[in-house]
Amino acid sequence: MIRLTKETRTYTFAPENPPAITVDPGTTLIFETLDALDDQIHSDSDPASKVDLNHCNGITGPVFIKGAKPGDTLVAEILDIQPWDWGAALIIPGFGFLQDTIPGPYTKVVRIDKDGSMRLGEKVRLPARPMIGTIGVSPTKAIPTLNSGQHGGNLDTTDIRPGSKLFLPVLVEGALFGVGDVHATMGDGEVCGTGVECGAEVTIKLDLLKDHPIERPRIETSLEIMVVASAEGLNAAIKMALVDMVNWLQTDHGLSKEEAYVIVSSAGDVRIGQVVDPAVTVRVALPKGIFSGRR
């Protein structure tokens, strides 16, 4: 199987980034990723204030997919995530939803046991729920990997995990796909600015839907379909995601705008991805079981 090492990482999604590799659609790759902190933290005594935010969220890649052109959709099927045996959770000064009242710095390095759990302090043990924080394709102009948008990026969405498919709009030739910023576990919101950040080996199958344009990232799990939107402000992100879901239901399921809107309100969930990055991220999810003929 093709393996990309963490040495190929970059800190932007950008059309000028040279491809680390060129592959055919349908190729499965293993991506070695550094933790989002770029291996700057190793122990509780490493202060969170020393983290260089210009060297965070490195992505392994980019991967050039043959035949991918604007107007296509890239399908990234998350097959497996194998985290390192340790990770770190931090409060970085100036970063996090409660930075005005709990400013940090704070560093906690945790070990991930063989049973997939980790001890956080003396009284709490957390189950591992590995997911990908940063994943996307190149936009038409360079965007730092700490940001999110139409191209994907730092989505920090807990549903981007093994068993899920992420659909991304192809915006430049070859798509230029990259992935990084794995979390051993993270809660919706990522409110302090980190989950348990860790390096990992991520196995992904990359494929194409030709002539299938979408506006923004979409996710499909075994039970749900979702649209993902990022914007500078929660209300704006929610509105974008709702409009995308209504449009999707019109296009793929033949519903009227009004029918789709009522269905989203009756059966859908608006969920926060993260609220601490330059653009907040939300998703709107619908259960697949509501559609006739679908399980």
C-alpha cells in the first residue's frame, strides 16, 4: 500500500504546493501525520505558551488525483485511524472559547492505553474516539491549515472518523488533497482549542465523482448524511449549512424547497463542529432511514 510520510507535510492548502505523489482515482493510501502541535510538546512541563502557531496543523500531502477537475467531487473514505500511544491536551494563551476567564497556559500529556482509553488526571478515564481535524483540497488561493472553508481544512468535526466518507468540491486540477491534525478524542466545539492531539497513521481511499459539483464538504456515515459549513460567525455558518442541505434534498430527492426545509426542521440536527478557529464550523445532519427505499 502507498505510504506518505509526515516529512511531506505543509502548512497551507494551496495550488502552488507541489504534489507529494500522483495517484489514480480509487487509490488507497496511508498518511503518516504529526500531531497538530508539530511535535513541539512532549511532557506536562512543556508550556503551552511556547507553541508556535505558525507551525501547527501540518497536513501530509498534497496528493494529486489524476483526472480531477473543478466541477468534480473528491470522495475521501476514512478506512482506519491508528493514533500514536500518547497525545496532549492544552490551553494556549489567547486561544479557546473561555480565554478571558481560563487563559492558560496548561499542558497535559496523556498515554493512550492498548484498550483505547486514556487517563486524564487521577479521576477521569476517556475512551479513544479517533477523528481527523484537518482534511481538505486546495482552494484557488492559499489558505493556512488552521482555517476552514469551502475546501475543507480545519473542520474539527467529530464525524470525520473511520467508516465515514467525506465529499469535497474539487477546486483546482488534481484536487491536491491533504490530511492531518488527528485527535485521539475531541468533543463537539473543541472549546478549549484542543482535543487530545496526537500523531497517527490514517488510511484513506480517494475516489472521484465526475461532473458532480457541490458547494461545500459533505459527510456520509452508515446512518446519516451531513453538510458542513464554515464562516466567521455561528449564525452565518448555520445558515450556509441549512441552505446546502435544502438544496441537496431538492437536487437528489426531488423535494420542493418548502418540503426540504420542513424535513430538515423536523428530522435534522444542527451540530457544532468547533467554535475556536478563525471560522466556526457547523454541520446539519439527517438520518438516512427517513428516505424511502434507503436504509
